[in-house]
Amino acid sequence: MKFKIPEKFQRLKKILIWAVSFILLLQVAYFVFDYYETKHIMKELAKVPEIVKPEPVLLFNIPIDSFTVVPGQIRSGQNLSDILVSKGISMSKIDEISKKSVLTFDVRKMKVSNPYYFFMNKKDASKVEYFIYEINPVDYVVYQLSDSLRIYKEKKPIETLIKSASGVITSSLWNALASQALDYNLALSLSEIYAWSIDFYGLQKGDKFRVIYEENFVYGKSIGIGQIFAAQFVHAKEDFYAFRFTQNNEDSYFDDKGKSLKKAFLKAPLKFSRISSSFSANRFHPVLKIYRPHFGVDYAAATGTPVMSIGDGTVIAKAYQAAGGGNYLKIKHNAVYTTSYMHLSGYAPGITTGARVHQGQVIGYVGMTGLASGPHLDFRVFFNGSPIDPLKVKSPPTEPIAEKYMASYTAHRDSMMTKLSAIKEF
């Protein structure tokens, strides 16, 4: 017997199905509406400019919004006490600052003309919150004076750029650099690299150079030259290359054949002067007014200019000659070579007879002691006891590129040569 559902229950079932369907339809309609409404709202919001909160202005990593910054410079004869007293800081506090600063920075080493800054509280103009002293263009020391005293050193961010330059010598390397507004320290760096290869006092008109180097900047201001990676100098129509390369964990410069640019002797015992008198068998003496041999080279330079030993050696004489060389030194470099440095205004610390000196070490300072008409260095070289022209001394190079590094060096050299060649014409 088949069971039959009553008609009234069938109608109820239909009503329930329609009710559920209607509710589901309403939910779908709501979600569709909500989706498009939300999308519309987001689109409208996108048209409204976003309010960006400005970044705080920092000076020495300190937000300056709450401070009045008062700059200054160290004056001659001024010390930390003088500076801090001017802002009402007590002597007891200054004494505490000086003592606590010892491990961070010796306040006695503050230099004339170096900048400093006071950060004054805006609400209380008499209250110093920070005192900052610039040690150099990069390093600075912060004295936090509010609450408990805190002293610490920081560095400004350095940006290093790889740059290139080229030029032609018309009068001097320094004028060639100055004509392009290039840092004169580039000349100093090049002179040190080529100290054993090129006599920078004897550059000729028409000599040329190309160089790839680093320049360091702090807040967009140049603070000096970094490493020189490669250089090409054409001197007397001969190419002199220099490539920086690391061998046995030591950086040095090598030529295009892998030979070291460093040689047994420097080309000159001082930087940036001029030759006022050359090696001669019959020179007119400016003081005695007679002709006689001059077995050296005179470098005219300002009194106090540092004089360097042209090579490693031992001081064998340190004396004074009133009617001749004035204060002078003699250095024995090896079994055959000795050098002499005369008319010195004084000697570098530690220079005594028997002292061991190294190539490039400052041994004394230019003067005009003895028989001299002006400040200069009389520099002489002796080979087996006989004087020879210092400008014609040739020295063999030191360690070249080792065989195990040669392939790596060759690839590096070729890469840098390509970059040098890409620099604009001389």
C-alpha cells in the first residue's frame, strides 16, 4: 500500500522552499551590492590625496624640531671650558664632561676652525640639550647634557662615487686638474703612485693622463679622494700604466706587464716643489759668487716642508756644517748607495745617528741653514762613494705579480685598460 502525503503538507513544503530561496537570493543580492559599493568607495578614496606625515629633519641623527641650533667654530686659544661657560654651563659640569670624555675624545685635541653646535631647548632657551663637536668632516662627538651625561662618537654617512678624469699638461699637473675643477688631492695620490716611475717636477708640456678613482662625499660635499683603481700617464711620449691589485692580501700598483711600480728609491725626497739648481760640475754659487761643482739637486720649497728618505736605510751622520750644508743628514741604503739631505731647518723626532729609517719616512724639514740664499733642500746621491746625478738614478722594481696570480691580474688589467680607453680623449 503506497503512502500519500497530505496536500496541506505539500503546500507547506513549497512555501518553505520558496522562503529559503528568497532568503538566499537576498543574501546574494546583498553581497553583490556590498562588493560593488565597497569598490566604489575605494575608488573614491583613491582620489583623495594621502596625507603624508613629513619625515623629521635630522642633524647629527637628532630631530631638530624641538631645538634651536646655534653653530660656532673653535677660535685660537679657545678650549671646551670657554665654549661651554658661554652658554651658562657650570664649572662642575664642565669638569665632569672633561673627565668622562677622556675615553671617547680628548677635549685637548680640539682644533682651531673646527665646527661645533649647541642644541638649545626651544621652550627654555637657556637650557643646552646637546653639544656636538666635529672632529673631522666625517667623525663627530656628541655630548648629551640633558638628564644624565652621555658622550658618544658617530660618523656621518659617506657616499662613494667612482669617477674618471683625463687631461693634458700645459704647465703643471695641478693646473691641469684645477682647469677642470678636480680635487688637487688627485695630484697627490698620482704623485705617490708614480713616485718611483715619473719625476713630477720634470713633467713636460704635452704629457697626458687618464685616471679612474673614488671620490667620497658627505651630504653632497666632497671630502676627498679614495682609492685610485687605474691610471695611464703619457710622459715624454712613453706610456706609464698603474693598476691597483691585491696580491698576498696586500694592495699595490703594477704596470701593464705586471711589474711593481714601487722601486728601491723614491724619485724625489719631497713633494711639490721646484728644482732651483741641477747637478753640475761648474755651477755659479749664489752666495759665494764663484763657479764650483754642485754635486746635487736643489729643491726650492717653503721652510718646514717635510723631507723624506728616498729609501730604507740607516742614518750614518747627523751634524751641522756652518760654512756649507748647515743641518744635514746622511743615510746609507745598501752597500753602494748613500744619500745626503742638507740645509734642514730641523730633524724629525727619533732621527739620530744609527736610527733605521724607511722609504717615505719624514726625516727632517726644509730650511736655509748653513750657506744658503733661500730655503731649499740640497739633495745628493752617492754610488760607491762618488756623487751621481740624483735625477738619473734608476732602480729595479720590487716584487712583480706572482705566477699564480698572473691570469687573474691579466683579466683585471685588460678590463681596466678598456675602461681607461673609454674615458674621453686626452
